[in-house]
Amino acid sequence: LLVAVIVARWLGQQRHGRSGSAKWVVAALGVATLVPNVSSGLWHSRPDNPSLFTSSAYRSVLRSGETVLALPFATSGTSMLWQAETGFSFHMADGYLGALLPPSYARDLGTLSSPQIKPEPAALADFLADRGVSTVLVDAKDPQQWPQALAAIGLHPRLVGGVFVYPVSAGPVHG
């Protein structure tokens, strides 16, 4: 802020000739440094989307309106894109709207958004039951710790279109 005030005062001083033109060239160069480099990969990239969601194949494993836990969660994966690709045909027990988990999520499964921490089987089972999850989806290209955690509560997958699909029958046994 201080630098901006100094520059504004400097630009506001009346000058003629070369020094008057030079100050506006310097100001224009300063503004030009703020323009993003849109040719870098940050501005245009394609997320890796499994074929389950790039076609109507998801209809073979998901029912309209069911509640799904899609993993990896938050910024670790593209699970929210999966839901969008299906026209929001299913509900998600997870999602990413900010850095903080609501207290009820943190209590049940505080490790949901942390791929480095192995989830406790009892907490995972409670989370699935409390949220009414009927299917768990895990990205086969980036499964992280989820296959082991889901196996620990008795869930077994089938691979469909690049996604491990874990049906949750009558519900996992609470730990």
C-alpha cells in the first residue's frame, strides 16, 4: 500500500518532456508485470477423468439419487467433477468447499481429506453408516490408502471404467 501511494504521488506530479513520458512508461511496465502468463499449463489443463464418467457407463453402477463417497476427496482428487459429469445424478457424502471440515465430519472421519493419514476402520464404518452411503468410489489411478481401509471393514470392489466401485450392502458393521 505504501509503495502504491508513493507511485501514485510520483505519477501525479506534473512533468513535461522525456521525464513526463518516462514515468508513464515505467507505470505501464509495472502494470504489465501483473498480467498472468496464460500460456502456462496452470490456465488450461485437462483433469484425468475416468471413462466411467466420460460416458453413460456410470448408470450401470450408480442409481439416481443415491449417496456416494467418492475418493480421493477434496483437492486430492476430482470426485466433484465426477458428480458434475453425471449431471449431479447422485449425492456425495463428501465434497470440497473450503479448508475446514464441519465438526461432524471431523469427528467421524477427520482423515477424509488427508491422504497421508490412514483412516480408522471404525470411524470409516461410522461415517458410511451415518451418511447413508450406498456406494464408495475410488479412483483406480490414485487409490491412496483407501483400498486397505475399505477392505478392513469388509467392502470389496470391482473395477469399472477406471474406478473401484465398492457397493455398501446393508451397511458396514459399526466398530
